[in-house]
Amino acid sequence: MSLSNQSFSLPRRQRSQRSVGSGPRKFVFGGFISLLLFGAIVPRLSFLQITEGALNLQRAEENRVRLIPKRPERGKILDRKGRILANSTYTYSVFVWPIAQKDEKWSQTVDVLSSILKIPEAEIQERVEVEGHNSTSLVRVAQGLTFPQVVALSERMSDIVGVEIDKEAIRYYPHGELASQVIGYIGEINEEELARQQKKPYRLGDVVGQLGIEASYEQKLRGTWGGNQIEVDGAGRIVQILGQKLPIAGEDVKLTLDLDVQKAAEKALGKRQGAVVAINPKNGAIIAMASYPGFNPNWFAKRVTEKQWQELQNRKFPFVNRAMQAFPPASTFKIATAIAGIESGKYSPNALVATSASVHGVGDWNGAGFGVIGFQTALQWSSNTFFGRVGVGTSPKILIEWAKRLGVGERTGIDIPGESSGFIPDPAWKKEVFKDAWYPADTVMVSIGQGAVQLSPLQVSLIFAAIANGGYKVTPHLFQSDQPDDQGRTSLNLKPKTLNTIRSGLRAVVTSGTGQALNVPSIPPAAGKSGTAEDPPRSSHTWFGAYAPFNNPEIVVVAFGENTGGGGGSTAGPIALKVLEAYFKAQKK
């Protein structure tokens, strides 16, 4: 039998082996694919476990451990002698933990809180929703609880979930409205403010300074938050409290204000709209700064009531510090005109000028003039026509330049917000605004501090300080530092004869001129200058600036009455006197 004629077939076992015999190819191919996939995964696993292992561990830890924040106690604000102007007191507040709320229990919790605290349910809902229902932070829903409210809530604790009653430090101002615009007030941060403070550690419910020192020295006063560290599970439920981080109280801020002098200034000002500034002429330290009307900052440490809000609305701009707002300075500006006239060389210190009933349409206040007089007599009796002629003779350019050198038209740099820069007009300004030329009458109006000239009581006090301290421009400040008197001041390079001429004139104002209200034995010999600014159709503004002792000045006082009427010497002079008396009485103590 030939092989070619026979069918060729393998036994079944052999066929099976042959079929399996093709497997190594498939195995090799499958293994190759697996190796490729594993090769891609290994580097990623290495990256996650080795390179980012610490970071992922930190993230896991952050998801497991959370901090329920506790607000720090705010630092104190003190006067120059360490007496308290702003402090903290403790009150009961109610907080809720949004994350601990059960949906089925939340409506009951809101109902109980609303009925006991007398707060609308919608307001409670809003406070929690702003923070977020998954937040572990404590959300304050009320503060300043009465004792009956604390008892009532405590009795209902079994019916409400995730509610905590705790003592909380709130701001307290022991002297009420005293120096309110200077000290300022605090208020809860809102969403808009929070957006602006993204790089700072603020959260909703935090309080921030809103005015004055509270705002300027916020970072010193606020302190560092603490809280309870808790462990939560994957669903965000609290497992256990791990520990506590105590909050760190803010730093105390000591001011240059003297509480006794501040009280005297506010008492002397009374219910008249206006301001008082008392300053150390050597270094610019503010001894007192009063402005009326003011407000009670304690109202803002809690929730402002409707009655309190209406009372604030009935006052005329209670948050405006009039000591730093600009008004026509009237005859107090004549000091600047005298400086410009003498320093320009156009007038010698002994120059005599003829006065008259009017000059360029601007009348002298007595209707007749004072004859031919010099600088001392002109300051003593505040002659408009004398200084009008000096201003025109000096030239508007030089007069305006000296006004600017003395700080007119720029902010003083005081360390609280809300300051006006004041204004000094010039020919370019008049041409732009009124499309008109500058006339000699314009120069006369500037020379006597009327028309468009605007200075704040604080700026006027710095002009008096420059005469009192020997010709230096100082920077006013409220924060008490250990800097020597010659730090932070700039020489105006005034000639000794200029200073002596003006000083003798200001002394004559008190001894025998328009400021004789200060010629009393209750204070050392003083120098000063009155001013009365017309403000038709309303009553005039009144001014009086003074410094004492005359030979070695320690204090400058500027009193200002907004539309009080009368004359500066008779209306504002007695206010300045009361402040000087309080200062020297405190010095004796």
C-alpha cells in the first residue's frame, strides 16, 4: 500500500496536543500586552506613592481632621496713661454646627431658636446657608443672650441638634460716645469685605474694625483664631474631639490721647456741631480729637436695634470726623499769609501797610480799617485789608506756594482713615472751573482764608504747631511710639525774624486783641488767633487756635464750630480755653 493512497490523520490525543501546541504564541502575545499595561501603571503608582505620597497623606489627614474655629479676644485700646478706651466683655452666644444638622430635625431646631431668641427663621437659615450645610465651623446665630434665654435654650437641648451655647468676648467701649470717630467700631465681615480680604485669615462671622483706630490697627488688634480639632468620618460625621488650640488674643494698642483732655474737649464742645484738636507741636502726637455729633460704638458690638438706627439717622453725619474735614479757615489762615509775605522778601518783619474800609471789594470787619499798621497789630486785630494787600503785593503764586508748603491741599498722613486733603485755589483751577481770569480780589480772598480755601481743624493745628515749634512741619499721629520729638518732622526753613514777628502778633491777640478770653491765670501765658468764616445763607463758622506756654509750647489747641454763628474769639475761644485748662491741670497731677 502506498502512502500516497492512504488518508493521513493523527490520533485524537495527538490533535489535542497539536492544538495546544499553538498556545505559546498566544501566551507570549497576551503577556506582552499585560507587560505594557503594567509598565504604564507602575510609574504612576510610583509617582503617587513616592513623589506625592506625603501630599496625599496630608490631604487624607485634612479630610479626616478638621478645626472648629474659636474667635480670639480683641486687643485693648488704651490712652497714653494706660486707661482703657476699648476692651472686651463676655456674653452668651448661640452657635450651630451645620454639619451636625439632620434634615428631619433642622426645621424643629430653627423653630425653637427663632421662638426663644426672637429672630426670624429666614435670618437663621440665611446665616447657615452662607457658611454651607457641610461646614464644620460654628455659625453664630445670636449673641448677647439674656439669662432667661440661656435657661430656655438649655431646657430644650434634647429637642435640638448641633446647637451650642458658649461665652464669647465682644467689644466694649466703657466711655460710650467718647472719641467715637477716633476709636471707631467693629462689625461682622460681610461677603463683599470677605472677597476683598482673600489673602487674609478672615471667615464669615469674623469681626473687623470699621472706622478709626479699630480699622487702622486691625491686624494688631484682631489676634489669632483657635478652636477644637475634631475627627470626622467619610460622611463628615463627628467621631471624636482630638484636642484644642487656644486662640491668641490681639495686641493692645496704646494711643497718644489723654482721657482727661479728651473728656474736657467733648464737654466744652457740647452739642455744637464742630471739632476740637489738641496736639503736641513738637512731635505731632494727638492729645485730644473731638467731633460732634458722634455715635455709641457699643451699639455695633451687638445687633443694632431699630430704635438705635433711627437715632443715628436723626444726627447729622455722626460717623464723619469733623476734625479731619475741610472748611473755610477764615483768619487763622492769615498766619500763612504773614509767612509768605515776610519769607518772600516783599515785606520786612517791620513793614507798615495802610488799611482801609475795603480792598478790591473785600471789606475790613470793623468797616473802617485800622490805619497804618504792622504785622503784630494786624494779627492782633485780624485786619482783612492789611493781609489782603500783603497777599496781592506778595503775588498769588508765592502765596499759594507757601500755603502748599504748610500742608494746605494735601492729607496730613494721620494714622486713621477718613481725612480730607483740603483745598487751595489757583489761577489754573479758576480758569478750568469758571472759565475766568484770576483777579486781585481772588488773591485777597485767599489771603484772609475765605472763598474756595478749605482746611481741616487738624491742618490748621499743624500751621500753629509750625509757629510754636520753631518752624517744623510735623506728622500727626495717634499711635504712641518711642520716637524722639525730632523724628517725622520737616524744617520749613523759616527765618527767626519771621517766627518772632508772628509769635509776637499771636501773643498780642490774647493779651489785648480778639482772643482775650484766654488771658486768664488758670493757664500759662498763651498765644492764639481767632477766625470767623462767612457761610451764607447759614450762620458763620467760628475758629480759634492757640498754643501754650508761650515761651516753651507744649500743646496746640484748635476749636472749630460749624455754622455756630458769633465770632471766633467769643464762641470758639472759650472752648479752646477749657481744653488748655484740662491739659495743664492734668500736667500738675
